[in-house]
Amino acid sequence: MAPTALYEDESVGRRLEEISDAIDEVNVLKAKAKAKEDAERQAQIEAEYDAKSQFDAAKDKTQFRQYETAISRVKNFYREQHEKQTVAYNLAARNWFHSAARVRPELTVWEAIEKLDTLVDESDPDTSLSQIQHLLQSAEAIRRDGKPRWMQLTGLIHDLGKLMVFFEGAQGQWDVVGDTFPVGCRFDERIIYHESFAGNPDSTHPVYSTQYGIYGPGCGLDNVMLSWGHDEYLYHVVKDQSTLPPEALAMIRYHSFYPWHKEGAYRELMEPKDWDMLKAVQAFNPYDLYSKSDDVPKVEELKPYYLELIDEFFPQKKIKW
């Protein structure tokens, strides 16, 4: 090969190395920038969403969740739920949800809200308002307190899992609404109407009736099977179809898990990350519970704002339910 050709080859090689080094440097800078962005985002989430709620400061909170004086339909609901939420049923329900044979209706989020509006929740002793009114009450309370947009949207959609009552697979309201609790281990006495678990066959099962049951200390709530209902259903629907952060998904998944986030039960099953999820759910809970006494929202006036929020966090217009 002529000397000139050798020189040209070496020159090209050096240029390629320089380009490669420059690309590596850019990638390093990108990684650092992303890490900084992630840290700033997490700090922003913690600073904004976890501040103490203000909208409920003057409310008498003793007037909520009055299960001792609840009407008979509420008590009857929980008796049926507690008797039928078994390990066997929960395994079957999850198999149904993930089945390839299941027909998944496709609706926009707002269409889902309008469809849900025909449901009266038999487990709720605090309100007789329609579902859309409760969802907007929650979202508007979060908005008034200046919480982030993702949390406002979480307030709007948190109960949309109740749609499953209209779809194939649900057995009634007992596997859709109401407080949730773990199955596969002892039913904690801090669950409301605990005495009604006497009719559940798992309450005398040699494994399921023990403290840890099929789980182990510190196994993590991701590995615990909660009673099947609208929380778990909606969590699985939106986790891959939205850009909501983990804190929002925890608010959706655990907002009905009152024995855990309100009464302090089942701490022995938690792993370290569950404490962050607990903080998120406890930050959300006032907006779910105490907003039920607010004025009735004007749906058509609020709709444009929330349609914009939906578009921001749900890239696909139609959601598979």
C-alpha cells in the first residue's frame, strides 16, 4: 500500500476514535442530566403532594366512616364480601383478568366516568351522590390545595375500577367495592365488621388462618394478594396505559386498604419501599374520604379542564378496560 494511503487510513481511524469519544462523552452527560432530572422530579413530587391537606381543616372528621350506625345495606354488603373473598376466588379472579379470552371493552377515560355514574356503591356509608360527583369532589379538593396535576387526575379516576361491575367476570358488588384486605393470611381484627369473617372458610384453614399464612415477614405488599376489587383492577388497567408516577399507582391500588393505611395493620408484611407507598396513600386519603361532604360539582363546567388532564397522562385515547 502506498504511504499516502496508509496516512489516510490512520487519519480516518483517528477521526473515528475522536467521534466515538465524543459520543461517549455526550452519553455520559445525558446520563448525568437524566439522573439530575429524576432527582429533581422526585424532590418535586415529595415537596408538592405530601403537604398536609388544607381543604378539610374545618371539617368534623368523626362524622365519616360511621360503620357502627350504617344502614343495613352496608352491613349486608360487608358480610357477603367477608364470606366470599377467599384465596380460591382471588386466584380465579386474577386468572380471569389476565385471560387472553377475556373481551376488554375500549372506552376513553371520560366515557368510563360517564358509564360509572349509574352505579350506587352499596359499601359506602358516607354519601348518596353519584360516582361522577364523588370523583370530581376528590379531584377538585386536590386541585384547590395546589397539589400536582398527576394527583388531581388520580383523584378523578381513582374509583374507575368499579366499572368492572358492568363487565363480564364480576360476581356482584362484593368483589368490586368496599375496603380491601389480604387473603391467604389471618384476617386482622382491625378490619371493619371482623366478626363476619366467621363465614369465610379461609378463617379456619390450617395455613390461611395463621399470621403470615402463605407469605413471610417483610415479603412486600407487591407479593401480597389483596381482596379482588376495583383498586386492584384499575391498577392493572392503568399501570401500562398511563404515564402516572408510582405514587399515583399506589394511591389507586391501596386507597381502600383501610386496615393498613389507617389502622396500622399488616406492617409485618411490608418491605422498605412500601413505607413510601404508605406515605402516598395517606396523603391521598383525605381527598377521597372528606371531600364527600363538599358542594355538588358542576360537571359541564369542569369537564374541559379534566379532559386536558386526561390527555396529558393517557397517551392513547381509548383505554382497554
